[in-house]
Amino acid sequence: MRRRFGVARLLLASLGITSLIGYFIYTLGVQSFSMSNFFAYFTVQSAIAAVLVLLTAAVIALRRPEDPAWLDMARAMITTYVLVSGVVYALIVVQASSAHYAIGVPWSSQLLHFWIPSLALLDWIVDPFKARVPWRYLGWVIVFPIIWLVFTLVRGPIVGWYPYFFLDSRQVSGPAETIFYCAIIVGIITGIAALLIALTRIKRMPRHLQAPWASAKNTHALPAPVSQPADPLPESDTDESALRLFGGAERLEGVQG
């Protein structure tokens, strides 16, 4: 089964590389395209991180019987990031359609925002080899998104461009609405990460049951002792007992006669 997970993660990483290349080619046709702006998207950065982590997880799955704890934490982080990318992109598309503004969703964008996040989530759910991620690591998941938000908000006024409209206070009602959207994103990231960590506590996962299994091996009930047949009397003792009985019977017959 471990080899199947390794092969599946290789395929998923290959799908991520394909979608990134396709999305890059698609953005080449946009007049305002800039290579630095392309790599400023949270979706692109999270997808690159996901490819690297998936490749590492695939190699380890093919060579080792279980994943180290640090890898499970990294997988939880990148799964959270790609899921957030998909959720935010879906909200943008829905909001644009409600405003009668169509957003083109090419095949590469569909892979990046919908298919890869769904498959990454499926990999996390069905993987029986992941470790029990401690709750204290929940705060680490939010570190990179906060750094990205601060960097984007500082860089935006300098280059005159923002990857998402709600980060530009000129495209919303003002800085207060931008802060509101950022708070929503932070809440979504925290909620998704908490859900992924909670999934590692499902008792059906083999690693969680290793301790009970190990203890059960030492606490099996001992087999009931087999009763041994009584040792037979020595032949000499048997003969003497038979003679005494036979002699007693003869004297009894003599008395009756």
C-alpha cells in the first residue's frame, strides 16, 4: 500500500508541474503579465511548495514504511494552502459572476484551484500512515500566509499591482474592508488546518492503534492448564492390592460357609 501512495503522490506532483507550466503559458497572453507578478500569487507559491513536498513524500513512501512527523506537518501545511487557494478563487469567481463580470478559468487554473486541492485533501484523508499532528503546530500553519500578506501589502503600492482585488483598498471601500478580507482569509486558513489536524486523531488509523496492539500482545490470556492424568500405580503395588482383595473375599466366603 505504501508504494501505491508513493506512485499517487508522484502523479499528483506531475499534475502540479503541468498545471503550473500551463498557467504560466496562459498568463503570457495577458498584456499586464509580469514574471515577478506571476510568482507573487499565493496560488502559484503554494502550488510550487506542494510539488516539492509531494515529491519528497513520494520518495519517502517508496523507501520507508512510514512518514516522519515533520513530513506530515509539511503536508498539512501545503494541503491547507492549496485548499485555501481553491476556496478564495471560487469566492472570487462567484462574486464576479454575481456582478455580471466573467472571469476566464482555463484548464490550468481549474487544475491549480480545484482538482489539485481536492486530490491533496483526498490523499490526506485516506492516508493511514500519517502521524498524530500536535495541536501546538496549528500556529505554524498561519506563519507563511501572514508573511505573504504583509509582503504583498507592502509591495502593492510600490509596483502598483495586487494579486487579488480585495488587497487593493482602491478596489474596495477602503483599508477597513481590506483588513476584513484578510481576517476572513486567516480564519479560513486556521479552520482548514484545524480540520486536517483533527483528522489525524481518527482511531481507525493504524499508527494510532500500534500502542494498543503492542500492549495486547503482552496481555493475552494464558491458556488453561491441561490436567494431567494421575500416575498409574506401580505393577507391584497393583498386584499386592489385588491379592489382598482376593484373600479378603476367600475369608468372607469361609465365614458364610
